[in-house]
Amino acid sequence: MRSRLISCTGLVSLTLLAALAGCGKKADAPAAPATQSTDLITYAAGSPELDSIQTVTAAMSPLPVSDDMNARLGVDESETSRVGAPIAGRVTRIMADIGQTVRAGQPLAYLDAPDIGQARADVLKARADNDRKAREMQRSNLLYSGGAIARRDLEGAQADASAASAELERARLRLGNLGQGAGDSLALTSTVTGAVVDRQINPGQQIAAGQSPLFTVTDPKKLWLYVDVPETSISRARIGEKIEFDVPAFPDRRFEGKISQIGLAVDPGTRRVQVRAEVANPDMALKPEMYARARLVTDDGRRAVKVPNAALFEQGMQTYLFRVEGPGRFRRIPVKVSQRGDSASYVTDGIKDGDRIVGEGALLLNAQLAGD
């Protein structure tokens, strides 16, 4: 009897343990820890470490022939109009604002300018004087042909007519140079079609003669890149060659330009030569006055895989990075770096074009792989 009671008690205990085990299966299991070998580390799906790991695609690129250099973006001056005021006046109307697209000759603002009224009056006065002198010359011709006046009088009338015609032309040209408008109103216009990128004018503002720029109009899809090239590298820069650059606003994008001008003198303070490149900006992501890091690229057939510097780390005398081998699987591999830049470097051995690699988070992976 005692034996049966013990057996029943044991049975109940086993039943309770089984029930508790069943309850444990219904609860969420914690993520499995990382497993690792000498150069391979693996995380289970849902591991929190994966949130701090960023992967990027390594891409083949021409191997630069120079280190990264300071550069600055600017407007394309051949497609830019800086509008000023040829005469003094007071702003009465603003017709365009920053970001607005305008046509060549379109009024951007109107000034109340007494000088333009004076210029119009000068044209009317010169025209009247020219007409009068022309009639006097005609009468002198008739009188001279009839012998009523001397030749000297005829020549004097002809000279007066020529002077009046010249004064009329001068008055017309001055009025034309001042621009469009009516009465005392002067219209400020752009000479190019583009977008207004700067406005330094407000209604009621008094403008001095020659004050500029009041408006800056340019084509934002065309920019210039100014690069400060060390004199030791200027021999590698050639007109028509490609130049590659990146900007802090878009660290994952690579932009290109074409060298259009090379400076003729070395700056005595910096020992650098300014090189200018033309840059296409179809999506208008780039803005004038952005700073950039540029490098000369000569397409001589040499290629390397471009990777972010965050992907690389040193261990002893060898450089490594992590290649993605599958979901949550990262293998540490040695690579050969040909050239280093401020934000990216160029690898010639160890990985190939299109490989997925770890960018941010590579140091974390290496620390865990070492057992830290």
C-alpha cells in the first residue's frame, strides 16, 4: 500500500513537471546568443546586436590618382545674372522671390527712379532738336543751290544736324541701358533664364546707383566645383578629365564633375592651385556654397572597390572588414587597401564588386568575435 502511494506521488510530480514545461513552451523564447568561429560570427533573427549593424554594397570605381582635397560648390557663372541698380531709386514693387523661376528680361522689381524720367526727357528733347536741325539743313541746301547763302553756312547747318543726330543716339542708348519701365519707373531684369537664388531688396528700400547684387538668378541644374589642388598633384589634373566628390549632406552618394579650367598660378599662402569643374545637378540636391571633398580620377583602366572607412579596422599589421554571407552571418576577411580618403577607401584585394559588407558596426562585430 505504501509503495502504491509513493508511485502515485511520483506520478503526480511528473505530471506537474510536464505541465510546467508545457507552459514554458508557450512563452516567447529569448533570442539565441551569437555563435562564432575563428572568423565567422552568426546572430539569430531578432538579436538586438543586428540593430547596430549597417550593411552597404561595395562598388567598383576608378582608382583615384590623388588624396581627398578641399572643394566648394558655386553657381555656374556663365549661366548667372547678378542684377544691380544702374541708377538710384526707391523700391516700389517686388515681382520675384527666392526659388521662383524667371525668364530673361522678366521684371524682378520696380524702382521709382527720377533719373530714368530725366533720361526719357533727354530723348524727347534730343529728338525735337534733331528734327529742327534736319529741317534747317534742308533749307540751307535749297538756299545754297539758289546762291542765297555761302557754302560755309551750308556746312555749318550740316554739322549742327550731325551733332543733333549724335545727341539723339546717345540719349536713346542711355535710356536703353537703364532698362525697361514707364515714366519714372525702372524695371530690374535678369539677362538669363533661371531661378532666383538670392534677393537683397525689400519694398520701400532706397537703392544707391551701382548697388549690386540685388537679385542673383542662375540655372540651379548647372554648378561649378572649385578644388584646391596641391602643387605636387597639379600635373595629374587635365582639362576634360573626371573629378569625383562627396558632400556631408549626402554621405552615401558620389558625385562627379568634369575639369573645365586649371589655374595659372600657385597661391603663395596655401601652395595650391585652384581647379574648376563643371557639375550637372539634375535633381538639384547640390546647393551653391556647399563644402565638398574631391579627388582626381584618371580613367586609365585601374579599378578598385570603394568602401566606407567605417567598414575597415586594423588588427596587427593587417586590415580587415566583415563580408555579409547571409542573414545574420558575417565573416571577417583580410583586404588590401590601395588608397585611403577622408570618408572612403579603395580596396584592390579581398572583396569584389557587389559584395555586401558591414559599414557602421564593424568594430562591434570584431570585439564580439574576439570574445570581449
